[in-house]
Amino acid sequence: AGLVLSLLSQVTRAEGCPPSCHCSSLAEMRGLQIDCSSRELTEVPALPPDTKRLYLQNNSLTSVPAGALDGLRGLEEVRMADNPWDCGCHILYLKFWLEDISAPSLSNLRCATPAPVRMKPLRQLTGNELGICKRFLPIKCLEFFWRDLILIAGAIITLILVAWALKFSKKLVCQITLSR
């Protein structure tokens, strides 16, 4: 009975396997090994959430859509080298995701385009090289900072003017009553 349950578990897990990949059950880890390497993939396939090991090396991947890998919470190993990564603004998601999940994998990825960063490791991309990407970042903190700073400065100037006007009006009232 235990063998039948184990086989059923493997069949059920294999149902979530992307058609272009080879999947195998990792019984001791309670998850899947998804091998999509050397399949000429141009995009990351939909992956089952119980993926523990993911192999995407030696394909034609240029980027990964934002959020595409967020469901892989139990991932323990990922390999993505030997792909022609486009290190434009859309590479930020993959860079940040790999920094959190698998720093060793990040060190193996090299940019194919654009020309100024060709063959540069993705982990070494700096803010200067990604400077044009500021508009793609989720929160524009500097815009909020300057707007808030202007509002605060305006409120302070208004309070100073009101205080000055009150002080001046008291002096004026005092002078009028003394001169009578």
C-alpha cells in the first residue's frame, strides 16, 4: 500500500510538470526536480509550487517576467547559466529574486545585451548601468520626499507669517490704545 501511495504521489506531482521539461520526484525532500535545461526555451514555463530544484541552463532565455518565480517558496537550488540574458531594465526582477534565493546562481549569469555590459556578470551590474531603470522601480521615494519637503516648508512659512501677523497686530492695537 505504501508503494502504491508513493507511485500515486509521483504521478500527481508529474501532472504539474511543464511539457517541455523532465520532472522527477525528490522523495526525501518532498518536492520536484524540474530539468528544463537545453530545451531551447525562450521563456520560463509555468512551474509547480513544490519545485525544489530548477534547472534552466543552456536555453534562449533573455528575461524573466516580474513575479514569474514568486510562487517557488521552497526552492533550494536553481541553475540559469548559459542563457543570452538581456540586462536592460527588465532584468531587475531576476537580479533581485536571485539575490534573495540563490546568490551562487546569480554569480554564474552573464549579460548578452546591451553592448556596454556584454559578458558582465549580472551580480556586478551597478546603479549607473541600470540608471535608466529608475522609472521601473516600484516606489518613487524621491518624488514623495521632495513633495513632502515642499509641503512641510510651506506649512512652516505659513505658521511664521501668522505668528508675525499676530505679533504685529498686538503692537498695532497697543499703539492705538496708547495714542488715545
